Amino acid sequence: MVVAEDHRYGNKKEVIMLRNLFKGTDKNQGESEPGDKQGNWFNRLKSGLAKTRNQLMSQLSGLLRMGRRIDEDLMDEIEEILIQADVGVDTTLTLMDNVRERVKAEGLSDSSELESVLKSEVLNLLGEDMPLQVKDEKPYTILVLGVNGAGKTTTIGKLASRFITDGLNVLVAAGDTFRAAAEDQLAIWCERAGAELIRGGENAEPASVVFDAIHAAKHRDADVLIVDTAGRLHTKKPLMDELAKIGRVMDKAHVGAPHEVLLVVDGTVGQNALIQAKIFNDAVPITGVAVTKLDGTAKGGIVIAVNAEIGAPVKLIGIGEKLDDLRDFVGVDFIEALFAAEETAGT
Ligand SMILES: Nc1nc2c(ncn2[C@@H]2O[C@H](COP(=O)(O)OP(=O)(O)OP(=O)(O)O)[C@@H](O)[C@H]2O)c(=O)[nH]1
Ligand SMILES: [Mg+2]
């Protein structure tokens, strides 16, 4: 779904971008790490999102919960806060247009009534939850893409572990042949998870490693094949060409593959993640996004923009480096964690 064409907003978009450009700094950069590491997943999600929430809510709650009159000034202020939390200009403008329509249709006048409208419109943008599920196809193939350091290998390790816990037979292909250490890192994760690794060695051609891995997966009757890829290449060949080739080779070795093209983006890079996503999407159409490192970033607003701007849902989120720090994305939980009331000290 394309959310907003630039021309729809014309000058307004430019004004907002300029205003934000000159506002500049991330106020929460120096904050301490969130505390609750032991709680259940929702509490961990909530603490993971603490920096983003503080960025958003410390300002939003002032506006929404103080009973201000709903007028254009208020709407503009909300817009600016959302943009600063990396929700992005286009997505924010679309979101606020929808909020304005609701305000009008429901005859709302007090800002305290806006929070629930805002939440439900954010949920609308996120779309339906689309967890990453292994479908009937065998082997079910998952191609994992992303720039270097985004968290691909870590995410693959966590995913493999989850599938194996679910009783599936998992094979992993070391399609990142950029450096020997990449294979070794993947091998450690595979050993931890109990998955077999198909490797071609340093400087092997990634597409041929993947081709062999599909045949190995068929031969071993594997349920799932997860393909790791490089975020950069040792050859002069552009990365996107190589990834497109891997996609084609997969389809050749097993018609319909890859069944899932999972783009891993680093949540700490904010809006840049969307620019990356669009480039990858041109090489191999993305079917789902994993946003990592949502712990420790104030830029978690990016999650709201992903589906709206790329047309592929966020399927997974990572909030830490441990095995169970990757979970299915659940829109309602994300919004509740994001809009949760500020914790008092000690909770
Ligand atoms: N805090 C935190 N760190 C993470 C998360 N996911 C990954 N990381 C860390 O991010 C760093 C990079 O992760 P990798 O999995 O190696 O990234 P990659 O995309 O495979 O990188 P290349 O192989 O260089 O392309 C590692 O130190 C991971 O531990 C997360 O959800 N939270
Ligand atoms: Mg890697």
C-alpha cells in the first residue's frame, strides 16, 4: 500500500521536514537502560520500548492528557512529535489525516479523547498481524536480507531455535561468503539451535551455496531452509544483483522459493531503514520485516511506518541478543507498550 504521494502534501511536508531538521537532537540519547529484564514478554517489550516511549509519550501525554481543546495547533504539535519518533513524514501525515477525519465524524473536542483514536489509527496502519509461519511447502524456504550489522545472522539463529523447538527439521545455508567469520558466527548459532549448516567456504559464490543447500534440504527432507546473506560483497558486483540472483536460483532449484523474503532492519537507524528496505524490495520483493534492536533505541516509531511505506508487514521484532529475544510482532501489544503510562520509579 502506498501511503502518501509527496505532492499530496506539497509545502506542508517541506515545512515539517525543515522544522525537524533544525530541531535536531535526540533528547533521550543519554538515558539509562530499561530495568525489567526478568518479567514476561510484554514487560520486556515495554522496557525495550522505554526510550521510544519516552520520546513519544513524555510529549504526547502532556498534550493529550491535559484536556486541551482539539484544534489545528494541537494536531500540528502531535504531528511533530510523531515525526521526531521516526514515524516518518508521509506516514505521520496519513495517520493524522485519518485522525482528523475521526475527530470530525465523531465530533470530538477534548484532547483526552484523542489517545484511543490515535491508537486505533496506528493499529489500522500496522494492518493485521502476520506472524512468520512455516506453511505446508517442503522445504519451506526463508531468504534473509539486510545491510551488514542489521542482525540477520542473530535473527536466523533465534528463528532456527524456535522452529526446532516446534519440532521442525531445520537447515541453514551460509549464503554470506563475504568473510570466513560470517560462516563461523552462523555455525555457532546453528550448533546452539541444533540446526544443520550448509556452507560453501569463504569467497564461494553465494548463489551456488544456496542452490546446493536447497538440494540438500530436499535430500534430507528438511521442513525449513533458512538462507543467510551478506550485507556487502567481496566482489565488485553490486549486492542487489547478487541477491536477485539468489532469489532466481532458489526458484529454479525449488519452484516457488523463496517462500518468505525476510528483510532484517536495525531499529536504531530509524527512517534510514525504510530507504534500505525500498532498495532491497526492488531486488527481491520483501514479504516480511524483522525489526531488531528495539531495545535501546528512541527510534522505534519506525515500526509504525514499515507496512505503510513498504507494503510488507513487520513480522518479527528483536529486543535483545538472547535466544528468546525475538518474537512475533503483535500490533496491539506493540501499541499498548508504546502508549503505556509512564512507570513510577521502581516498577
Ligand atoms: N541489542 C540487540 N542487539 C542485537 C539484536 N539483534 C542483533 N543484535 C546484535 O547486532 C549485532 C549484529 O548482528 P548480526 O546478526 O551479526 O548482523 P548481520 O546482519 O548478520 O551482520 P553481517 O553479517 O555483518 O551482515 C550483533 O552484535 C548482535 O548481537 C537485538 O534485537 N537487540
Ligand atoms: Mg551475518
